[in-house]
Amino acid sequence: MAGTRGEKVTMQEHMAINVSPGPIRPIRQISDYFPHFYPFAPALLRPRPAPLPALPSGPAPETCLEEEQDGDSDETTALGSLEFTLLLDQQNSVLHCTIHRAKGLKPLDSGSIDTFVKANLLPGMSKASQLRTRTVRGSRGPHWDETLTYHGFTCQDAGRKTLRLCVCEESRLRRRAEPLGELRVPLKKLVPNLSRSFNICLEKRRLTKRPSSLDTARGMSLYEEEEVEVAGEERGRILLSLCYSSQRGGLLVGVLRCAHLAAMDANGYSDPFVRIFLRPNVGKKSKYKTTVRKKTLNPEFNEEFFYAGQREELAQKTLLVSVWDYDLGTADDFIGGLQLSINSTGEKLRHWRECLARSDRRLELWHPLDGAPPQLGD
Ligand code: CA
């Protein structure tokens, strides 16, 4: 346009070309830059197929719950869908949950959408089993391709637990991430050691009423808006290894990790560490503790401790294991514990007996924690 009159374009002409002939455009307002406070922006920028199916509080339509769907279901689902694969590794007591991608996500605001996936095992304290993917920025069809791993997950857990996956949107304007939609998979569907892929439509977030007995528990009700489902035996569990070393002449006790520990702090987490004590104490070093792991309910320790002594003599003793929440300035809180001895039962007895009946045989086993604080005999 400027070329018709040679190289020179005056300021006046330039403005005339740009302003006069075109349609009158709305002047951008300051609220355009803050879409959260501008309710019309999403409708303008994101025409939806009308009418949008209402999703009050019930489950999504039956057709949405198909697994291994083919084709693109973006326009038929209200909140989008999530593809993931589950694998229960029975031998190692591990549940792998690989989050592949989501499709057709509907952002809460206009503009770019930054999302991550949060996983929980229900029932249980929601933070005890909370894992999350990284955040993928700027996509309504994000690819995470990330595996979330639950350690200490057994076939018995699979029989009674449900996996909840929630796609959340991060926003710079809100402090909290907002859920865009969730889904739940009863894990009893899983066949051990066989990976299974899912493609499931997201549903609206379901909030479960918190048992009123938990309302006063250490300010949790003030802090945590999410559901805290029936606690049951949820003090957590611990992975221990035992081995009598003939070379060193003593018992090696490995404190490897804990899983799904109870939350003791108001932030919904604990600062766990583990104490072990071999009783009765006959002059040798009998008490040890691990380092503290800050703000986690699934700590990994991988620390090993040594008790010198004859195998037959050690076999008559009792190993007390207790998990604590470190608190600065006040007494540490007891989370849970267990005892291993020839008077134990079940897996605890098996663990103790197998490792002290023979030398140089290392065995790792998960044990549930119970609620009776051990008598440490201080
Ligand atoms: Ca603490």
C-alpha cells in the first residue's frame, strides 16, 4: 500500500489506511489481560458445541467409560479424556501408573493451559498416596509420558483400593491448582504382572465428605480442602531387609523405605525417620536411627545398621522398629511401629526366622505399621 506513492509514507496516511476502512474493533480493555476476571472471554475464544452436556454430580455417561477407545473423542466428551497404563508388579510390590496423555481438555480460563496429573489411592488419607506428574505447559492435549510408582503396593491393596487420577490446571492467577476432571479405577480389575491400558473420560470432581472424627486432627480441616477418606489401618508400612552376615559376624538391618505414612503435621505431611532397637540390650550398641526425611509420606531411607553377635543369640532377641515424625522444638510424634522376634506372627515371624535360621540370606519384606508405641526402655 505504501508502494503506490513511492517510498515515503506519511504518518497521516498510515493512520488513515489502518483505521478508516476496517470494521470497528472493540478497544482492548485491561480485563482482557486478566481473563480470570472477564467471564465473556472464554466464550468468545472457545466456541463449544452447544448445548454442553450437563454434568451435575453423577458419573459420566456409560459410553464414556469405555477402555481402549479408538478414534478421536474430543468433541464427544465434556471434560476430555486421559490415557494411562497400569502395571502391578507382584514380586516387587510395586504399582506402576504411566500417564500418557490427555485429550480435549477444557481450560477454566481462556488462553494457554498448564496441566499436571495427580494420583491418589482411595480409601486413605489423600496425601499419603499422592503422586503427581510434572506440569506440561500450553496444551489442551498434553503428553506427560511419565510413570508414577507406588512402592509397597500388594495384591491385597489392589483388592480394596481405587486409583483416582485427577487432571489439574495450574494458574498464575490462583494460588491453588484447579481440578479439570478426574477418573477412578478400582484396582481389583488388574491382573498381576500384566500391564493394562486405559482411555477414560474425565468426570467432574467428586468431593467426599470427611469423617467428622478427623475434623480436629491437628488442624487438617483448616488446611486441606480435599477429601480425607476413611483412615482404617493407614499408619503406613515399612520395607525392611534382614541378613545375618557370617563374614561380619552380625545382623544387618536395612531400613529401605516407608509408604503411605500417616500425616502428623498441619501441612498434611510428616518428617519421618525410623528408630530401631534390639532388645534386650547387653552393653553393645543397640539403638539406631535414620536421618529425617522432610515433608513426605513416602520416604526412602536405604540405610543399613549392624548388630554384632552370634546368630543363635540374636535370634532370641526382639527387634523394635518405630517410625516417627520429627518436630522442631516439640516431642516427635509416633507414627507406627512393629516388632520382629520369634514371638511374632505371620510375615514378621517368617522374616525373622528365615534370616536368622541361615547366614548370608538377605530378605526384603514390607510390613504394616501398627499403632502401639514401642517401649524403648530409655
Ligand atoms: Ca513434623
